[in-house]
Amino acid sequence: MEGWAFLMQAYDDLEAGIVCGLLETAAIPARRQEHDPLAGGMRVITGQAYEIDIYVPAPLLPRARAILVEAESRENPGSET
């Protein structure tokens, strides 16, 4: 994925959807790439895939990281890092 930078690895399809949706509301395009080549089979068997890599355009990586940190701090107000 030329021009795209790795942001994070989501636990499953649900987390990937939430993260990508959050980024897209901030006008940051996001792409998902399955980490495991057997992810498609996992969707058939279990209903979802695991270990989904999320990428954003390289110039927007710092902003995307900041958005995730802010969202995390809102979700867990007492766990500031």
C-alpha cells in the first residue's frame, strides 16, 4: 500500500469498523487489510475475522493517532497516559 501508513491492528471486524468510522468522520480515509490470510475463512466459520490491520494516508498518520488517543481518553477518563 504505497502512500499508506500502518495505524493499528484491530482485534476484529467490529473494532476495525468503529475505528475506521471514527477516522472517516474526521475526514481521514482508512483502509482495512486482513492480517491473516485465513481471515475470509474465519468470517465464514465464526462470523467475523480477527487481526485487521488499519492503514491511513501517511501524511495523516499523526492526526489519526491523535484522534485515537483522544477517543481512548474520553472512553477511560481516569487512565491518562
